[in-house]
Amino acid sequence: MRMFTCAALTSALMGAATVAYAADASGTIKNLNATADTITFDNGSTYMAPKSVNLTNFKVGEKVTVSYTKSGDKMDITSIKPTT
């Protein structure tokens, strides 16, 4: 029984590590690549945008806030808007 409990606990912890979570980030756009659908902030964080998010409305130097989901090292934008 003890062996089963340890195995179940280990599986649960490993599964939790791969769960995606949502967050927001604000920053100044350092690099914008509409072809690759990526945006990089001045702090070096890079976010991937799906085709449904239009990056051509933004420009380098603009301050924005992105909502994103993170899974592992990948940060996928769910929305982006200018910071007011």
C-alpha cells in the first residue's frame, strides 16, 4: 500500500508541473515579428501570438499589457492591449 501511495503522489506532482496557467504582463515592445507572430518585451520575455491576435496594430517602443497562458517555457498570448 505504501508503494502505491508514493507512486500516486509522484504522478500527481509530475502532472501538476505541466498544467498551463494564465497571467498578465506589461512592458515596452522591444521587438515585434508579425511574420513569426512573436513579441518581445524590453526585459527579454517573448510571447507567441495566435493568428487571431493582430500584432500589426502595435509598434516597437509601445507600452502594452498582454494576457497569456504559460505551459512550460512557452507563453501564448490570449489578448494584447495598449497600457494606459
